[in-house]
Amino acid sequence: MTILTTHVGSLPRTQEVVDFIFARENGDDYDAAAFDAAMGQAVDDTVAKQVAAGVDIVSDGETSKISYATYVKDRYTGFSGDSPRNAPADLKQFPSFLKRLADDGGTPKYARPMCTGEVKSRGQGELEKDIANLKAAMAKHGATRGFMNAASPGVISLFLQNDFYPTRDAYLAALADAMKAEYDTIVASGLDLQLDCPDLALSRHMLFADLSDAEFVKIADAHVEALNHALRDVPADKVRVHICWGNYEGPHVCDIDMDTVFPTLMSTKARYVLFETSNPRHAHEWTVFRDRRSEIPDDKVLVPGVVDTTTNFVEHPQVVAQRIERFTDIVGADRVIAGSDCGFGTFAGFGAVDPDIAYAKLGALSSGAALVKT
């Protein structure tokens, strides 16, 4: 058998797309029909490039979204104002590096409103446009399997903080209820659903740095409980969950260990679990999966990140193959899909990796997967 390939979701956007997104973001006048046409064409191009790179399970690149989490402010009521910015704890430990990032434009600027009212869906119209664009591009370019990203209740609570509901748990419950229709709509379309859950790792050193690991795990478990509640009508075999520690080049010395959050990740109602294994801070943690093999549910498919998304090095296919084989040796080739550490376009108009190099890395991903002996 051949190892399938995919990635985390976001891909570089064209300048035309970025200009449209920020016109909408800033409340400037723009032509709505031209916006829709630009998104449709960009998704078509993005899918064509994925297919050419040999990616088996494609996405729309999150083309129309300002970011993977804050897009919800445009599709749901209850958000206004601005949330406090809180740099990750590792960057605070190296203030000269944090300043350099800020001075060099290395930190994206976008609105992060607070939750100031009841969270309710504005309808699935924008999502349905995204779905239609992706399915049309897949049909045109011969991609047979696709996925669409959606924010988890936990990651929304991380970036769009609560100033309305009486408790964090009440806010999570409201988010889960509001997001359910989005999740259901994606799966009903025939696409796989990917939930982005950096709240299960990144938020440890971004929002909950004052807690112990044990206290944080209780919060992460509550996030998974809310997520699983929202997924109650969705088959697990249609769901992917992605965990990460922040898609930025930095020290990452405050990252919580995979070993600590491993049971939380395994408790998600998702057949496919996507996680980082290429960056230097987490490359060693494949051993967690080896040593805790008995705790991996039999229906889980592992999707390790075998290319890094914060560096312009293009991984050698042999390196990719070696990374994949660590996991096929643990759970078997039929339960491994090769992926990326994170997205290549986490925020519109911002990305550490050159767009052409991003697709070269996806090509190396596919070439490496083809080398794996199964």
C-alpha cells in the first residue's frame, strides 16, 4: 500500500486575496461579487497546486479566512471590541527576540474581539461558498478526498476571550452549541472535518502559564469535552483534530510535553490526530507514541507532521520517509497518513515560508511517502 499524504490546512494566499480579506477586515468598501470570484479562482489554483505536488487529501487552503480561529467573528454574533494581547511565555523569556519579531513584522496584526454578547450563528452562507469552491476545484483537478478546517470551541476561547458568559465553562458550552451546525454542515457535504486545537498545547504557555501542568490538563480536558459534545452527531471517521504548540519560529522552551497531553489528545472524538514531529522542539516525541502504544485507541489514525512549516529548508524525501516509518513501525502503515507540522498560511498575508517553497515541501512530503516500505 502507499502512504497517503495531507497537510494541516492553511496555504499561502495571493496578494489579491489578502487585499480583499483586509478590505473586509478593515470595513473598507469592496466589490462583493469580485471578492467571491477571487476566492473561487484562488481555491481552484490552490487545489491544482496540491494535486500537482502529490497531496492525496486536499483543502481549500483556508483561502477566504483571516485566520484559522478569528474568522468566527465574521460568521457569529457576540463579538466586539478587542481582546488583550498576550505573547507566548517563551518569547517573554527572550525579550530581544520578541522585539526583533515585532520590529521585522514577524507578528501578524488582525482583530481579536472579545465575546461581549450571546454567540449565535449568522447562518452557513459563507461556509457553503467555501465548500462549493473546494468541491468544484476537486472535481476539476481530480482530487477525490478533501477536508475543511473549523475552529474548535477551545481555540476560539483562547483568541476571542470571554467578557459575557459567567464562567469559562459556560462560554465553552455556548461555543460548542454555536459551532455544531458548522461541523455538521462540513461533514454533510462529504468533506472531512478538521478541528484546529492549539488550545490543547499552545494555550498552556500563552494563556495559562500561571497554572501547573496538572491544572492545565483539567482545562484541556474540559475543552475536549465541549468539542466532543459539539461533535455528537458527527461520525468519528469523518473528523481530524490538530494539536500544536504555536506555528512560529521561536525558542518553544515553555511548550508542554506531548507525554503530558497525550491522554487528552487521544480522548478527542476524531479518527485522525495531527501533531508536530519535525520541528526541533518536538522531533523526539515520536517515542511517546511508541512507549504508550497500548493507550492509542485501535481506531485512531496518526498523522505526524513530517515537514516543518516555519523554515524554508525543503526536507529531503529520505528524511520524510524516515519520519513516517517511525510511526508505521508503531501502528502499521494502514494507520498512518503523512502530514505537515502546521499550516503554511496560518494568518492571511503572513507566513514564514515562501509560497513556492511551501509547495516544494509538499512535493517532498509526497516523494518521501512514496519511499516508505509497507
